[in-house]
Amino acid sequence: MKCSTPEWHQRLTSTNDILIERVRGGEPLPDGFVLAAHEQTAGRGRLGRRWVARPGCSLTFSLLLRGPVVFPATASLPMATALGVATALGVLGIDVQTKWPNDLLVCQRKICGILAERCAPEAVVVGVGLNVNTRADEAAEIDQPATSIAIEKGETYDVREALGFLLPHIETWIARWRARGFAGLQEAWTQRCAYVGASVRVRDGRQERTGILQGFGPAGQLLLREEDGRHREVWVGDLSADASENT
């Protein structure tokens, strides 16, 4: 896959929503099409969270992948994208951890979130929200610990240039994912992933599970050893450290 020259807009509600509408409307957009916005007014994260970006603050874009879309193979697509972003940030000297299934953390503070959505029998849209120039006071108002490239590096960056810098790294990791699925990502993902071997809590709606994060299955599913010794595969949920272990 080769990403297209990004189609930039000054303001959009949600790059994922708009791109999904265009695909479902029959627009012949190619594999690797990229839609980006300087300002996003109704962006969405996982589990119904909002991701609103003011101009020049966050990099918000969506990438279209065309081809056979089969679950559970696509469960690891956000993980491939996350590894691409993590690799790029590493070039800048920012030490990044992944957090299952699709977040990036710097010192336990979120810097990037990813949302993949199937929009047609053979099309998936992957949305990325990366904090580029978010200030420390703005990060403090977010409902979870957050950081940005500017906070970590002490300087601001042009979001268009940031996207151009990210895309080749994302292309590389998605190519590995397309060639081998999660098997092509597993070693790198596990090495970077937060909480491996630690006690964790996974929430999915009203359901909550705790146990030891032992690793990841062949499609990227989380492998949890519960308190009673049983092993469970977890496909979706919000992962966090089990605070009860530290009290």
C-alpha cells in the first residue's frame, strides 16, 4: 500500500465519519487514500469518547484500506498503525509504549489514539488522533493523563509536515500486517506494550475482568490469566493497571 497525497480540509466534523460516508456513497477512492483536517469538531475515539481538535493542535486523519476484510484478522490493524506512529515518534527521540488495543503512551500519558471501522465488505477506515501541539494546560483538562509532541520536545510542529513524516512509517507496518497478520507485529508489539506481565483491569461496558496480562493471541487478542487461574481471551475493552494491586 502506498498512501495518497493527503486531502486536507480546514474543518471537518470527523475524518472517519466523512470518509466512511464517501466510501458508502460509492466514491471511487483508492486504497491508501488519506483524509486530514486542521480542525475536527466531532471526532470519535473508542467506547464513545470524543476527540476534538483545535486548529494546529492535534493531527487528525483517516486512512482507507481496500481489500478483503475478515475478522478476527482486522482486530490487529489498529495495532499495526500504532506501531507505525510509535516508530516515527521514536525517530524524534520520544520513548513510546503501546497500550492494547490501540493507544500510544509516553510515561503513562496518552499521546495518540486510533479507531478502525469497517465501512464496506472490502473497506476499512483507520482514524488517527495524535497530540502534536497540545499545551500542558490543555492536556490537564483532558479526562485522562495526556501529553503531546510539543510537551515532550519543548517545541511546536507543523501538523502537515507531521503527517508527511508519519505516513511512510505507517505504510511499512501496515505492509507487514497485510503480509503476515498479527504474526508480523507480535514481537514488536509485545516489547513495546504497557502492562505485560502486570495485574490489569479490562472494562467492556458494565463487564469488568481483572488478572495478569500474559500476552497476546494469534490475532492480537489479549490473553488474561484471571485470579482463579483460568485463562481468558479478551477481544475488546478498556485496559488499565489494576490499582487495587497498589493499595
